[in-house]
Amino acid sequence: MLGWVVLLLLIGGGAAVYFKLHPENLPEWVAGLGVGKDLQTTTVYKWKDASGAWQITEQPPAAGIDYEVQSQVRDTNVLPLPPKLER
């Protein structure tokens, strides 16, 4: 009986470590419960610099610059698309 308990603890511990390192692999039903949600998102700050280009960073800009706080899902591209080339 003790062997089964130890085996279950090892399996549960291994799963916890795996999903801590790879939260994107959480099953949808688990992610839907909000478990690990903080591991799958990050907060970013978006603002325009003096030349009018958008800046997106993990730290807010200097004081006096208007910015927008966004929550981004891990592994999501937050960079703007490059301008279209004219032919």
C-alpha cells in the first residue's frame, strides 16, 4: 500500500514540475479553471516614442509618457507587422 502512495506522489510531483516549466501544455479543461493562468500571461506596456513608433516592453516608460497596460498570452507575437512594401 505504501508503495502505491509513493508512486502516486512521484507521478503528481513530476506532473506539477512539468506543467510549471511548460504551462502552455496544460489541458484546456485545467486552463479553463484558471489554474496556472498567471504562468501563461505577462503584463506589457505599450506607448509611442518621440518618433511615433510603438514601443512594447515589460517595464513602464519614463514618467510623463502616456502608456497602455496589456496582458499578453505567453508565446503570442506582440510585435507589429512590418510595413507593406510597395511594388
